[in-house]
Amino acid sequence: MIRDGLVLVNGERSKVGYKLDGSEAIQYTLPEIEPEINWIEPEDIPLDILYEDEDVMAINKSAGMVVHPGVGNRNKTLVNALAFHIENLSNINGSLRPGIVHRLDENTSGVILVAKNNKSHSILAAQFESRTIQKEYLGVTWGNWKEIEGKIDGSIKRKRTDPTTFQIEGTGRHALTHYKVVNQGQYLSEVAFFPKTGRTHQLRVHSASKNHPIFGDDKYGGGMNKTKGFIPEITQTLHKLLKEINRQALHARKISFTHPTSKNQIEIEAPIPGDMVNLIKGFELIHG
């Protein structure tokens, strides 16, 4: 907890070996702790399988589905569904995360890779580590971007006051995102994101750092408060669109990787989900 910045001495971070004299004020935030789960309960949850062979699967994860069991989410996760449908999965990440090579946020939809054996898992994990796997996300953001193409280079760190939230900070882990605006608007814009690193909440934090939070992302300033200051008709339409999507408008659209066995280059694309299709139609409507 001290190393993660969750313990403050007189309001400041300190080293583990710092000696107290007894007069300090100690402030701490308890981190989320994985629940004690001894096994995964298989659940008959439908899976949208985009690709499958003996080594790898690609799933089109729906928004609202958590990837693996954790605090407050013991069931109805992607792992519960995989345990029901797939007999053999990798166990490199432990028995509670079979097949899981990387993750998507609960309310981010789109393509996610699953390893069916440990050899494939190791090779894919190495590709993620070396950043040779190419990923493309589609997001709807607030505002009109001054530069329609560029990069956001900002290290990311867990927030001291809220360990579930991340922020750009120089002492954090390096994070790099390339972006390209594909549909510019006065109120909202459609943006393609190409993350070169895979930090937690990276695209959401980076986009918000440019004052263009992801539409519907309450945690990073993209929710209802952002609708203030527009003419009543626009505010009303934005309210309606926010309620309809009810999540951050972010979709993992494509992933490209080298197949662990055949060595062929594989590209998999997840279709844009209905809620984002409707949002984009509304986006076009308010821009006339």
C-alpha cells in the first residue's frame, strides 16, 4: 500500500523505511482486494465468437460484462462463460483467470483475445509486452479537436485520493496513444484511438487530458455535467443520448497479432454495437 501511494504521512507520500516519531498524521486508502474464490462457476452465458482455432479465440465482449471475477463480481463474467463453453484454457494467470491474456473495462465493448493453452498464452503475452500487437478503438468524445491527428504521451498513475481512478502524472507508468479524428463535430467527435501501451483506463484518461473526455464516461468528466452551457435544444438531445448509451462510448474495434503457431498475421474486427451506432446517428443529427 505504501509503495502504491495509498498511505500518506502528513499528506505526503513516504518511503517504506521512513521512521515515525509518533506525531505524524497517517492517512490510508484500502485497496480493492480480490475475493477468496476457490473455483470458477461455469455459467451458460452466450459468447459472440469472432475467431477460434486450437490455440486462440477472439470474443466480441459486450458492454457491461466484467472480464474476470473480482470485488463485487463473482459471477456473470467472461471467465464464467468461458468455463462453460471451452474445455481447455491456459492457466498461466491462475485458475481464476483461465485464458485471459489482456482485459477490457467493464463498460468498454469489443474484441478481446483468449488463449486456449499455455504456449499460446506465453507467445501472445510477449507480443503485448513488446507492443507488436496492434489495437484500434472507436470512441465518441466531447468537443471539437484542434488537431485531427496526433499522439498523447502521458504517464499514468493511480490517484491517491481514489485508487479506482487514474491520472496523468510524471512518476507514473509510461503511456502512449495515437489518435485520428474520423468525424469532427462542434459538440461531439468520432475518434479512432491506437494505443501503443496498455495501461488501465489509458484511452479514457488520455482523451480527458485533452479536454475531450469519452462521451458517457462519468469517472473522467464525460457525463451529464458536460452538457451545461449549450442551447436548450442541444442540451436536451445530449441528455437523451447519454441516457440511451448509459456507458462510456468506447469500443475495441480491431486487433492484429502474429498467430502463435502458424506465425501468420491475423486481424480481427468486432462490429460496432447497436448503442454506439445509434449514438453516431444522433451525433450526426445534432450537427445538422
